[in-house]
Amino acid sequence: MAVPTAAAALLVVGVVSIALGRYPVPVGHVVEVLVGQLTGNAYPGPATEQDVVTLVRLPRVLLGALVGGGLAVGGVALQAAFRNPLVSPQVIGVSSGASFGGALALVLGLGTGYLVASAFVFGMAALGVVFLVTAGRGGASMLMIVLGGVVTGSFFTALVSLLTYLADPYSTLPAIVFWLLGSLATATFGKVLVAAVPVLVGFAVLLALRWRINVLSLGDEDAAAVGIRPRPVRWTLLTAVALIVAGAVAVSGVIGWVGLVIPHLVRMWVGPDHRVLLPVSFLVGAAFLVTVDTLARTLSGGEIPLGVLTALVGAPAFFVLLRRNRDRIWDRA
């Protein structure tokens, strides 16, 4: 029941998000427009409403769902691969590596496709560095993972700062700063397609490995005992996560906390079985980011950067989760 419930919640959140904004559209009209687009029937209402729904808010909601869902399942996979509840694409340095790759593409004036490829390469490089630092016979300790992620993230953050210093202050620099703060304001169906390919491919890989992830989260020795080779599986997971994060960062910039808070929240709801945890995390992460993006564009006259808002919401929420469930959040795994 968890998957249908989460899917229904995402659908409701998406429709409400499309209805809200500076030009409000009644929920019934939103449904009528969307149904008309699917069935090919013309919308009898104002053309402005149809344009707002289909050209402005629908791609933004779809993009937010892809980015939020992708970051959430990326956090789930990383926590299982490293057997550590504090690991996320941001904490482990993947987001910093991918952000450097994207910023480098912006400085060089490359297109969106190259931006995605650059974000993937450097996101994967960040993951590889952390994995090499933390790899060992007894598994990676929490301290080593956190330290490795901090060092890796700090290194790539310094490179991003260097790029912002060298960038043209009148053209390239504003684009880099706006992109690094995280936003879905420039969402289009083209960007939805750019994000959908890497995010959905990476998500499909994780779903295909869901049983192996369950075994891997128990430890390398247990995995080897049932015939699973831990290292190739772990590297496959890391590659899928890097692909997901690259696609998300390329179209939305750096958005933190989703990959850390959502897996914990969903794990408390459905338990540690990744056959359920992965799809529910994707749906809940999608609904969460769509909700946050709706708040970002409706709370004030201007848009609040998503990276700022997710940190303001995610940090206190994670603190409450740790305080209330510090003895059982991960022990159930």
C-alpha cells in the first residue's frame, strides 16, 4: 500500500502545485487541461490558463519530481553501499564534484548535453575518491566516510570558487551563481528530457539491483556468502548514483538535504527492504521537492533559491528525526 499511497500523494501535490502561483488556476481547470492534453480534447476555458498550465508549470512540476526523486533514491543507494545512515550525495561530495563539472561547462560556454556529461564525470570522480579512501577489509567506518566526503567536497568547492573568481562578472558569473543556488525557474520540456534520461536510467539500474542492495547493506561477508561480489555491485551502484546526480545537478543546480532526510523518513515508514524503500523514496522525494519549489515561488515576490529553502526545511527536520529516533532509524536495517 505504501507505493500507491505515495503515488497518490505525488499526484495531488503536483496538481495543487500547478494550480498555485501569481496567476492562480482552479484545481478543476488544471485537471480539465491535463485530461484534455492526454485525450486530445480542446480546453474550452481561457487560453491563458492552458498556457500557464502546460507551458509554464507542468514542466516545472515534472522537473522537480525528477530531481527530487532522483536525489532521494541516490541517498538510499549510497547509504546502503557504505552501510552508513549519514551518507548522501551532498555529504559524500558527489554534489560538489558534479557542481564543479557543471560550472566548468558554463565557463567554457558548452551546451546542456556537455554540462550533463561534465557533471557526471566529476561527480563520478568525487565518488571514486571517497570510495578509494574508505575502502577496506572491515568496511568503511563512519568517521572515514564523513572525513573523506568532507575533504572531497571541500576540494571541489574550492575549484568552483576558483571558477567563479575567473568567470566573466557580467555574463558567466551570474549564470554560475544562480545555478549553484538551485532553481527550477528555467524549467522547460527540453530540460525535463535532459534530466529524465540519466535520472530514470540510473533509477532503473537501482531497481534492478534492489535485492542485491538488500544483501549488500548487511555487509560484504554476508553478500559474498550468497554468491554476490560486493565490489562490482557497489561500483555499479555508485555509477548509477553519479548518473542520477549529474542529471539532477545539470538542470537544477545544487539542492541539498533531499538525499539525506527523505531516505530516513521513508525508512521509518516502510522499513529497510529496498524493494519497497527505493520506489517509495523516489515518490516521496518527488513530492517533497515539488512542495518546496511551490513554496519557493509563492512565499515572496521573488523566488527563494531551492538550495536555501531545502536546507532551512531539511536541517531542522533531520535534527528532529535524529532526536526522536536515534536508536532505531538505522538499527532496523
